[in-house]
Amino acid sequence: MILKLKPSAKGAKDTWAWLPTKDGIYTAKSSYFEASKLDSSVGDEEQPDRPNTVTFNWQHNIWNLRTSPKTKLLLWKAAQNALPVGKNLQHRNITDSAACSHCGNEESTLHLFFKCPYAKLVWSNAPFQNPPPLDTFTTTDQGIENVNKLTCLPPTGIGSGPLSPRIIWSLWTSRNKLIFNKTHQSVAETLEISMSRPKEWQKAQNPLSTPTRNPTTINKPPDPPVLFDASLTLNGKKMDLQASNGSSKLQTTRSRSAAQPLQPTYSHL
Ligand SMILES: [Zn+2]
């Protein structure tokens, strides 16, 4: 094989060459590109949080959801594996431990939202027609895509918008409360928060939908119809007033006596 190598016809000396580029010259850009190809060649089992950017519909599963902007941002970070969960912090040498604050297992994004026993309890107690198949999820974006398809049963007070994104938000905030405030939030509380958020969201989205009239005006009953029949004497003229059901008529007749020019006399009320 060595004999098959043909030396340079012009007698050039041997030198090092960077094979990924055509001219053999090393560049940081080509090095980054080669590294990204190495990462993508790793199997899903070793990179469970890597998003499937080819098939994942970002518009449908995140940006077009009827939920708050901060929840959409959280979902996007989760799908990108960009949340500061234990595994990512340990990978960047920010923390020594990647333990989940709820169960002690390694806290990946997939674990926090779909695999942790705490998260499983929240999902299984949520009012869905069918519980999500959490054990089948292998990536976070697959989980987000799947729970977005769940049908929520219609208890009153839920309001509009899907419940799944709000559960993911509640799981994230409950995790942060436990880590930073040392406050344990029960499964029931996490569910309750996720189900109460829509009203806040709706108020924020459409503040003009709330009536702004004075409540005393709203509750005031309508005026009763005018029912009277009266007569008065004015400057020698007798005035008969009759009204019924809002209509009225005024008739004047000459009075026999002008002694009391402005003395009303009511026939009956
Ligand atoms: Zn856990």
C-alpha cells in the first residue's frame, strides 16, 4: 500500500492537512460543524433530551398554543434542552449533583416533566379523558407533542386553552419552590395552580371583557311604570293628569273657582 502512494510530481514536501476543508486549512467553523455531526451520531438512549428538530412542529406544539407567552418560552426551552435542570447544570460543572429535588434520581428535562414519580402523579390525577403514556416518552419534545393531544374533560372553571402546558409550568414552579424556597408543594396544589391559571390568563388577554359600569347601576331594578291620575288647578285652569304604563296625557279645563291658583288636588293615587 505504501508503494502505491505517489509522491508529488513537483517534489513538494509532506505537510499536515485538515481533511474536513477542501484546501486542508483548519477553521473553527469547520471544526464546530464536525463536532455537531459527532453529537448527532450518538443514539437517542445516550442523548434522551436532544430535540428532534426535523419532525417536531414548533409552531403547532408551542408557539400557536393558547397559553401565556412565558409558558410558551418554558416549553421552547424544555424542547431545546436549555433549562437549568440538574443534569445540564452538572454537565456544565455548575453543580456537583444532578439529583432531582423530588425523588433523588438524575434530573433531566425528560425526568422532571414526565418521568419523575411526582410528575407522574400530577399527570395521572389531571382531568384528562385518557392519561398520557408517560413510560413511552423517550425525548422531551416527544412528551410535549403527546400531552398536547390529550383531551381535557370539561369541569367548570377551566376556561379556554389547553391544560398540558400549564401542568408543565406548574411542575417547573413547584420544582423551583422546593429548591430555592425549601417549600414542598403537594401534587394537589400543583394541579390546582395549573387549573386556576386560565382565568388569570384570560383577564390579562382581554381586560375589556370585564364590565366596568358602576355595580350600583347594574343592580338597580328598572323604574316601575307610572300609574297615577291627578288634577291640579293653575291660574283658574284645572289640569287633569293621567298616566299609565309610561304614557301620559295632559288635559286642561277651566276651573269654576280661581281662589287657590296653585293648589293641586289628587283624585286618587
Ligand atoms: Zn424526580
